[in-house]
Amino acid sequence: MDGVVRACARSSTGRSPRLASLCAAGGVEYKGVHTLRHYCGTRLVRECGDLEMAARHLGHASIKTTRIYIKWSDEGLKKAVGEW
């Protein structure tokens, strides 16, 4: 895992102006801090394959919250099934 996942998993709205500024400077569309959390949570689960670890890292009290939060991709499922 790289610094992106570690750095952005826990965020607050107070960081929104800074993130918007960084996105503008980098020519990247700003979509909000919550979207960044979703991205980080999804990436963490894809890289480590451990939903419980992602839940702890994101500060969720329940894995059910993390399941809703994480965006699963059909490509990841196809790859996993294809390896059987």
C-alpha cells in the first residue's frame, strides 16, 4: 500500500478547501473529501483483500458499513473467479 491509502482514509470537511486547491493545481476534477474516502477504502480492500482491516482503518464500528461503503468492481470479481 502506498501513502495515498494511508493518508486519506480518515478525513474531515476541514480539509476540503486544501484538497480542492490541490486538485485545481494538479488539473484533477475535485469531487469532495467523501469521494476520496470511498476511493481509499475501495483501494485498501482491493490491495489487502481484508474487509475487517479496511473497516478498522476507516474507523467503522461495523463491517456492514464498510460493505456499503466499498465499491466492488465486476472486473475484480471476474479476476477472482477466474483464478479458481
